[in-house]
Amino acid sequence: METLLCMTFYDFLRLNHEERTEHILEFGIFLTSCPGRALYDLGKFYAELVYDSEQNKIVEARGFRSLRNLEPYLGYIDMNLDDKE
């Protein structure tokens, strides 16, 4: 499993849905969430899990490198640094 720790973005894209989901949950650093989605940092790229509450399951696990894909999460990031001191 040590090869998964340094997985490239393109290696991640080659995984099937279940493998992507497992990799995100095992190695990803949770950053934030918004309704139906959760954002993770995987080092060299970001990953997103999309949850369908009606089906009660993760329906999509995708990776991306573009900062544009972070836009849906901007309103959910706590930038109040006063509470951190």
C-alpha cells in the first residue's frame, strides 16, 4: 500500500469508483464540506466525494487540480484566525 501514499493524479484517475473512495478516505486530509460534498487534500491534488442522501451512499469520487473547482467550498471555509490563537 505504500505506493498509494505517493499516488499521482493520473494514477488516481485510473482507479475505479470504489478504489478512489477508499483512497480518499484513507489518505486524504479532510478540508471542508458543503451540502452533498466533501473536499479532501491528497497532496498534489484535491479530491471530492459526492454524497446522495436519498441513496445514502457516495455516488462520485473525483480528483482535480484546478483551483476553480474549489469555488463551491469557499463559503464554507472558516477563516476566523482569532479563534485559533
